[in-house]
Amino acid sequence: MTENLCPVGVDFHCHLDLYPDHKAAIARAEASRIYTLSVTTTPRAWPRNHELTRDTHYVRAALGLHPQLVAERSDELSLWERYLPEARYVGEVGLDAGPRFYKSLESQRHVFRTVLEKCAEAAGKILSVHSVRSVPAVLDMIERYLPRDRGVVVLHWFTGSKSEARRAAALGCYFSVNAEMVRSDRGCGLVADLPMDRILTETDGPFTKINGRPAEPSNMNVTIDLIARVRNVPSHEIAKTVQVNLQALLC
Ligand code: MN
């Protein structure tokens, strides 16, 4: 992912394996030259994702165990651990304390703690982390179980407060921002306030839509333009900053 081929964008959280044709979705991301982190929701998906991204130039796969699936799949944690040595990127992982998933929160905490501890042990991993209605708990756990010199967290679709964002930045976290985040005044305020050197972009496709269709890495210019508008700087500056930030994250 560090090749100097003048990339046109970054999609640091996209579920390419959830599009109707996984292989074609990877091919489209490659063709559009968007550095794409293709996150997974269960470790069972890892072998196929890993295989399909072995020789890709712009697309990388991440090993995940989604907090919304922990209720049914916490027994796959050992599988996640088994695959970890093969993965530089980890995600989607984290906590979800929303009403639908609150019941499994204790189990989610156990899984996320293990994920952070194993990543700390292995060192050098980059994590894409979900933190719905659980930002303080997620940050507490990162602080406690993943020391800054042992791994880097990218907070995906962050919806915490400005002060929580500052705390996250102080812990070394990055933020992957998607188009949905700047649809509300509160979201715009947050995105305008994020430290410039920690901003990345994402689609979280296919869960977000552009013109009524599932967003794809190739739609990244829409996100760039929205961030540029919110921060009142030219789009090309945001695009450049995101590239520089990605390089910094990977080095
Ligand atoms: Mn996601």
C-alpha cells in the first residue's frame, strides 16, 4: 500500500465481500486506483478475502469479527486468533452498545479485549474499529490494552463528541470519515474539528449509498468534496492530506 503511483484516493473501510460480486468489486476498486481496506465481519470470510487480495495493488483485506455478530459468533474468536499472523490489517472489530446489540455487550468486551491484547502482542497491526454508542469504553480499552507503540487504531464512522475525538487523537487514533457523517450539523461540527493529520476517508460500502446505489471506493471523490466543504478548503488539499496521512499510518 505504500507504492508511489500517485493514487487518487483512499477508502479505508469498505466491505467488498458484501457486494453481489466480490471479485468484480475488487476489480473496480483496483481499476479506480483507490487504496481500499476491505474489512470482514467474520473470520470465516478471511481465507477467501486474503486469497483474492494477495496480488492486488490497491486493495487489502482485514481480519474481522464484527461486534454486531458477536452474539452468534463469539466462538469464532479462536479462528480469528489463528488467522492473525497472516493479517496486517484487523477489522471490523470494536463495540456496539446500540439497542439491538446491547445484550451481547459483555461478550463484545471480551472479544474486543482479546483482539487488542493479541494485536499488542503481535505488534504492527492496523485496526479499523467500530464504536457505536460506546466511544468512552472503546477508548478506555485501547488505552489499556493496545499501547501506542504496539499498533494503530483507525476509528471508523466515529460519532463521539469533539472532546472524545481529542482524547482519541491523543491516544494516536486516526478517523476514517464517510459521506453520511457530514449529513447532520453535529457531524459537520465534528468533522470540521478533527485534527487534519488524522483524517482518512471511507465509504463503509455497501452500507452507505451514493445516488441511491451502494457506495463504492470509486465514489471517494464525493466524500472528499463533502469534507472539503465542511472544512472550507479545496478538495485537492483534502485528497492530498488523506494520501499523506495514509503514508504516515503505514510507515
Ligand atoms: Mn462497516
